[in-house]
Amino acid sequence: MHLERERCVRAVQSKDARFDGWFFTAVLTTRIYCRPSCPVVPPKPENMTFYPSAAACQQAGFRACKRCRPDTSPGSPEWNQRADLVARAMRLIADGVVDREGVPGLAARLGYSTRQVERQLLAELGAGPLALARAQRAQTARLLVETTPLPMAEIAFAAGFSSIRTFNDTVREVFALSPSELRSRVPRRSAPSTTPSTTPGTLSLRLPFRAPLNPDNLFGHLAATAVPGVEEWRDGAYRRTLRLPYGHGIVALTPRPDHIACRLTLSDLRDLTVAISRCRRLLDLDADPVAVDDQLRTDPLLAPLVDKAPGRRVPRTVDEAEFAVRAVLGQQVSTAAARTHAARLVTAHGKQVDDPEGGLTHLFPAPEALAGLDPERLAMPRTRRATFTTLVGRLADGTLHLGVESDWAQSRAQLLSLPGFGPWTVDVIAMRALGDPDAFLATDLGIRRAAQELGLPSTPAALTARAAAWQPWRAYAVQYLWATDSHPINFLPV
């Protein structure tokens, strides 16, 4: 995108927010970089240059605009619609792998050499993994400085910096302000609260997205399938527990007209960046709804569904292994029965957590905790017990790994090789856990019923052939087709 100069100039001149996160505008005369929708008067075209990432702008010597705050842009939709090396690396960097394991750890997870990973990231993004992780640390630091009363030393540690000096130098270089100056610019009415009622480790922030966003099926699906003790819908918010690298957390996510309100309670603040990344992924907030809907509208039978409620997202997950287990529990049973099966596992094998607000009691059990259970105690048919125990065994011993860095085609093949895994189970895991935007549930009964009512082919083979025109966004077509039903997953809870 950043190489299409004329298109980028038009986006900046029209202040088009749809392109925020796709590219960044660096102004040669001021040495400032901005998001395309920056409200200031656009610079002359000859003074603009474009970069694919904030890290590339920073490496070229530009500082972030204090007005439009480009570091808070939605993430590029590129990384969630591709499964190549660069996209997988970007998802891992967002998940904090470089800070925890270094560049060698990132390369090992991807199955490439460090040199190959650095070369490809530099070629496409103008910055290597260390610079990209540094830009992410700077963004996390700014968030903590502006929204919490934490001492600067604690913020430096929580944001992933190795020293106070590195923290201070990076903040000054990126934002042209010291950490103390950043905090002093926060208006008094929105300054961090230090009242006794504030729960330690709790942060409130806004998650941006590209409009439009239809919250009905997104939050409806999460609420209708919520596992008691792990998830709940309360007071207009979806709440759930999170297993994180350094500890655990509880998040409350509330849809607002122009953002998602996010309240995070963390046992270790070093998990902030990872928690935010996983919440954004759960709600598919980095999607490009305009591109998706424009493609689906080309089918005259889908167009009315899109026009009626544009901006549907794919409800995803914060834990790929958890979702795979829950997909097996949901095979050929009702939503209520699947929740009951999952709740029993949670009570028996999940780690207990303390929820200051009450309601949530456990983390969903890790595969290692489930691998040793007695299959005879599972209230399900013998064949499904074999499917369940095989899955958790492979996840626990590492022969099957499902994560943000997964190669979609390889993971599909591995899942299909397991007993009891057919097209529906594999595709629903690909769609909601792996994040494949083109996963399509042609055998799903609800999809076939909706297709028949719309006049689309209803047999799996014929429907798959018709859906070829919806590529690469067939997972979003699934959401529009599901929405024709009156099932609770399609409605925002009240």
C-alpha cells in the first residue's frame, strides 16, 4: 500500500480513516509521522513520504505526531488475512514473543533462520523484529504513562524495557517528550485515578477499530457460548479470564459507537501488550470491513444482507488450544450442552482465580491439565472421547501446536489426520482459532439452511463452488449467513 504514492496522497488529503494502520505519512519538513486521517492541514505532496510501519518511521528519524497519535491506529489488516512468514512474524511480535524470547525465539517458532526473518521483515516493513518490538514497547509505555498512576520505574518494567534509561531515551525519541511531560499533558478530568476503590493492576483503555463495526453477532456469539466460570455477559460487557505468559488476567469488553471499552485486571503488568493483542484478535478489530463488504456485495443474493447490517466481524478466541478443545465438545450437540461439558472440565481441572467483581472463577484448563483425565468420566460417546483425548494429548506433548504463528494449511492437514476431525470441525477451528478469513463451513446446517432460503445452492459442493466468488472473505460470508437465523448468537445481549 505504501508504495502506491498517488493513492496514499489522496487518502491523506481526504483524511480517510479507513487507511489508518495501512501506512504512515512522514513529513520531510517537520520530521513528524502521522496517520492518514490526521486532522491537521495536509502537507504538500512533495513533502510527504510513506512507510509501512511506525517502526520504519522511527528508524528513519521521524517522531510521532502529538495530534493524531499514529501509534494508537488500528493494526494493519494485512497480518490477519495472510499466512506467510511476514504475517506470522507480525502476529508473534504483537503477542510479545520478541520481548520474552528474543529474535532467535521468534525465528525458531517460525521455523526459519534469524537472518531470513530479519531480511523479509526489513524488505516489507522497513524495520527488523527488534525495531518493531521497540515501537510496540513505546506504545505500551505511553498507554501506561497516560492512563495509570504507576511510577515510571514500574512502567518501564511493565512495558518490557531493560532499563529506566532505555525507557526514557525511547520515549523521548519516539514522542519528542519525556515520560513526565507525556503524563503532564493528560487533561485533569481524565487523569489516572488513585481512589481506594481502584483495583490494583486494573487499567481502562479504548480499543480502536475501522468502521463500520456491527457488534450483534460478535458479542452475541461470545455471550451465547460463554463457559460458566470462564466467561460471562454482565452489565453490557463480555467478561472472561485470560491465561497470559507471566500470569493471568480478567478483561471486560464493552461495545461503544467509536471504540471498544476495555477494562483489564492483570496479575502481572508485563502481560499488558499481550492481553491487548489477544483482545483485539478476539474481536477481529484489525479487519478492513469496507474491503470485506465490498467483495461480498458483488453477489446479488448476499448484498441485501451486507447492506442491512454492514461491518460484521468474525468472533475469534484468546486461546487457540482452548477453542480446539471446545470445538470437539460442541460436535453434534446443542450450544447449551457444549457449555455444560466445558463447565464440568473447568470446575474439575481449571486453575482457580480471584475475580474482584465476582462471577469468574477459573482459567480454562490447559491441555497439560486435561491430558491425564480419565476418558470414562467424560459424558460423551466413546468415539468422541477418543477424539477429545487424542487432541489434548497432541496439544500437551507439542506434536500439534495451534498458535498465532500457525501455518493455516499445515494446521488443517494435522487436524484432519486426527480421529473424529471432519471438515466442519477443522473449518470452524481455522475460522475462529487460527484466524483464516477464508475458512468456509459449507457443511454447517445453519449455513445450508440460510443458503436455501436466499436462493443459493444448499448442497456443500454446489455452495462451495458458488462461494468461490466471495474469496478471500468467506469466513465473513459465514457470519452474514448465520445472521439470518434467530439463534441467540446473532443478537447483542440486553
